[in-house]
Amino acid sequence: MTRVVVVTGTDTGVGKTIATATLAARALAAGERVLVVKPVQTGIGPDSPEPADVDTVSALAAVDVQELARLREPLAPDTAARLQGVSIPTVREHVTRIRELLPAYDRVIVEGAGGLLVRLDAEGGTLLDLARDLTFALRRAEGSPVEVVVVCRAGLGTLNHTELTVTALRAVQVEPAGLIIGSWPAEPGVAETCNRTDLPRVTGVPLLAVLPAGAGALAPEAFGAAAPTWFV
């Protein structure tokens, strides 16, 4: 069984948090003990009007969550930490912490920040490094695969952005497990309709789920009931 799922996106704002909640809700419905980990959350301060990503996931999917670092400025983590004058964990430390959490759960879902190459620490470590290091560490230790899920947009530009992300993963010998379209419009146009077919065709990665626009605004009960139906 897959113990760890890493959720990345082709960019910021593509729907990673709602995709993470969807994956968590499905695993919970299957009877699994689920934890969602956010290595670094940016853009959250004492007076922030928006909830942190882990709070959104917890509210929608009713699973355990952990946030390993939080920064005020809505910037890449390394930049936000530098401006705030604080140190943040390295990617190596995140990998160690995630592995320490594994025994208590059947599935740990790790949500990245921004896109795959956004720097998560001051040493230049990225989510790509985290996904690679987790993949090889768990493969050696217990033969357990790590699934990497790529969340992408539905509209114009998504084919290029998604292929770039998939290519970067394959360059470090990490094969993506699937794609999730993070926000599907109620009235898709020709670009969205074609992209839904073309995304798996051009990347060679299966389409796992298509999430309707506004899914994150559903009440938790409705979200939990609907989430399994969004998988293809």
C-alpha cells in the first residue's frame, strides 16, 4: 500500500489544497488513518483573513493535520523566512519528520507550496528534492512507494506547465502517479474540453480526478460525500 502521497502543482493557486482534501476524504472513507502534512505555510500571520491550508483540509476532510513551519509573507518560503528573519527546517529535516510520523498512520499526504521548484528552505531545497528523497528513502527502508500527484489547471497554458512539471519529476527518477484538474468550470470551453483529453495523452500520466470549481465552498458533509465521485 502507498504510505505517502506528495501533492504538487503546476503553479500557485491551481487547487492543491482542495485536491489534498479530496485525496484525504477518499482515504478516510476507505477506513484509513490519514494525516495531512504541510511542510511550509506562507502568507499566514496573526491577522490573516484566510485560513491556513491545513485548517481548510481539516475542516473539509476531518483528518489529522500538521504544519511544520509558518511564515507571514505570501512569498516563496525561503524569501519569506529571510524577510521575517527566521530559520526554517531544511528539506532533509522535513523528510525525517514525515518518516517519524508514518507509524501512526496508514497514509500521510504531503501538500507542497506553490510549484514543484519553489524553494522550501534556505539551502535551495525544493518539493522536488523532498519527493525524490522520500521516494528513495521509503523504497530502501520498507519497499513502500511514494505517489506524487500533480494538480493542474484546466485552461490554456496547462499542457506546457504540466509537461514541464512531469519532466522535472522524471529527471530525478520519480514517476508521477496521476494528474488532478484542480478546478473544472461549470461551462467548459473548447480549450478545457480538449485539455481534459490531452493532459494524459501528452504527459503519459493518468488523469485521477477532476474537481468542480467551488468544491472548497461545500459544507464538510457534502464535500466528504461528493469527493469520491470526482475520481475518474
